[in-house]
Amino acid sequence: MGRDMNHITRRCERAVVTAYRALRETGTDDLDAFRSCADLYRYHHPEASAGEAHRLVAEWIDHHVVQGAAGPTPGCACP
């Protein structure tokens, strides 16, 4: 799992990936960690639908955690 997150420019994306990793490292199962991260995203983006939050969080977790990729990801327009 790549840990250098300096390349993640969106604050919400960095927060989601950091939270997911921390939850998994402390024993939270995958689905509960995912749901918590989707809730975290929606807390910062209340305008987002649950479906949008789930899609973005899934893409970010897959990209940064599963694949360990460091390139840009699709996502919201926030900085």
C-alpha cells in the first residue's frame, strides 16, 4: 500500500484515503470502513448524493489503496 500521499491534491480525497487506511489498520472490516468514509465525504460535501459519495470513495480506495497508484483520479471539484 503506497503511503506517500503528497500527490493527493483534494483535501476530501486525502481525508477519505487516510481514514480508510486507519480504520482498516485498527481492525475495522472493509465494508464498515468504506461506509464510514462515504459518510465522511458526505459530511464535507452535503450536496453529494449517497450514490455519488459511494462511487468516488470506491474509486479513490481502489486507486490509492488497492492499486497503490499515485496518479490523478476522477473526483469532485474541490481543492
